[in-house]
Amino acid sequence: MIGTIVSVDSVAGARVEQGATLLSIESMKMEYPVVAPVTGMVERINVSVGDLTEENQVLLVISP
């Protein structure tokens, strides 16, 4: 999705549950949450608030 990161709700090293909101993207004046597809640990976050995103960009990495 092309948009702007409006919030990052997790940190590297944090344990997250499946379905937890990790960050939010604003696109076309709508805000979309990005949720964890699996339970695991956030290995790294590749974006910050205000960053523009591109299609197929890896926003963060979770290891199960």
C-alpha cells in the first residue's frame, strides 16, 4: 500500500500476539492498521512516523 506511516505501536524486541496492531498507514485520507499475522517477536522495524511507503515494501519483520 502506498501511504504515510502515522504511528508505530511496537518496538524491536517486543513480543506480539497475532492480530495486535503494529503500525498505522494513512492512504487517501483513511487510516489503516497493520496487524501481526502471527504471534512472535518483532525483529526489526524498517519505517518511522512520517515515512512514505511503497508497494511491496517490508515494513517490519516478525520471527515466530
